[in-house]
Amino acid sequence: LRGAPLAAVRTMILAPGRQWSIAAVAGGLGLALGGPRRYATRVVQAPWLGAGRARAEPEDMARARALIALASILVAALVAAALILRLAAAP
């Protein structure tokens, strides 16, 4: 899995509103996500998240799945560690 963790954090911190998870993925994978887009009945003017290329390719989707899986494992490990520490500290 190639990625840029520091770029992910930097992009996440600079993200407008509460779009941190999308911004972290954009920065980590070197993509620009979000941005202005056209739907059937309207156009949404939104900022770009990330400074990479705007067109994701199939290999980017595989990398995004791997990134999400890794992040999920890390969160589960942190929750488990916190639970174990709490149980160990209980009288």
C-alpha cells in the first residue's frame, strides 16, 4: 500500500467543515476529491479536498479499500487496548 500519511494529516487538518475522513483519504492517496459537480437537476459548488489529480482510477479504489481496512484494524486495536487497560485498572 503506497500512501502519504503526512499529506493525509495535513489535508485533513485543512479540510473545510467536517469532511475530515474524505480529506484524509484524498491526501493519503494523492487525489483531489469533492469539488464542483453536476447532478441531474443541479450543480454543487464545493471545494476540492486534496491537491492531487481529480480523476480516480481503478487502482486508486483498491488502495482506498486497503487504506480503510488498515484504518479499521488500527481503530479496533486502539479500542481493544483501551478496554484492556480499563479492565486491568478496575478493582
